[in-house]
Amino acid sequence: MPKVTCSLCDSVVEGRTLASPQKLENRIIDLIKKDRPEWEGKRGICANCLEQYRAKKFIGYLEAEYQKLSELEHAVVSKVTRRGRVSKLVHQDMDTQMTFGEHVADRVAQFGGSWRFITLFGGILVVWMGVNVWVLASHPFDPYPSFF
Ligand SMILES: [Zn+2]
């Protein structure tokens, strides 16, 4: 098997395991060029490097979704309730050290675990069931079992 080097990390690998730049997704090429502006995309990259940039791409999507989610949550929460948090200062300090996953867990726990959320969700559910059972009983647009 002919040995070649990866154009990113210079490790020596078998030629057939190298991914050719023409076959890479544009998003991945953008990410590589962001890290390595001098990279010309003329020679292939090894499976390790490809895997790393696939992971980066995925994390990029997750972070974008997370931003959207937290904006939506902010809007809902501020409409439903006034926010006052005693531990806010402590919280801001911790924020800088928390990982992405910890942020998500924190958000879900804060919002989903609050009594306001449970009450609100329960209320919406009851109203929805009522609407389905009584008001629309004659010509339901979302008939029994009515949840999906
Ligand atoms: Zn490599």
C-alpha cells in the first residue's frame, strides 16, 4: 500500500484512507480554513482529522440550536414570570467555567423543574383537552387520542 501524509497533521497513512478535499462538505472545508488559513485544500486529510472536523461541525450545529432554545426560553419565562434571583452573582461566576452540557442541564432544570412551568403546562393541557372534548366534539380537527 502506498503511504502518504495528511495535509493537516502530517501523519503518515495509507493512501486509500485519505479523504480527498473535493469530497469534503463545504461546511467542513470552512471549518478547516478557519483553523488553518494556509491550508490549500489540494491534498487529502486523514481519517482522524476528518473525524475531528466532523465533530466540530456537529458541535457548531448544537451550539446554534442551543442559542435558539435559550432565546425562546428567555421570551417565555419573562412573559410568564418576573425574574428575581438571589444567587445571580454566584451564577455568573460559575457560568464562565461551565461546559456546554452543564449549561443545557442547568437550563432544563431551572425552567422545566419550576412550579410555574408545571402549572402552566398542566393548565395548557387541561384547556387543550377541554377544547378537544367539548368545543370541537361535533367536528374535531384533531380527534381522539388527540395528542399527536
Ligand atoms: Zn490528519
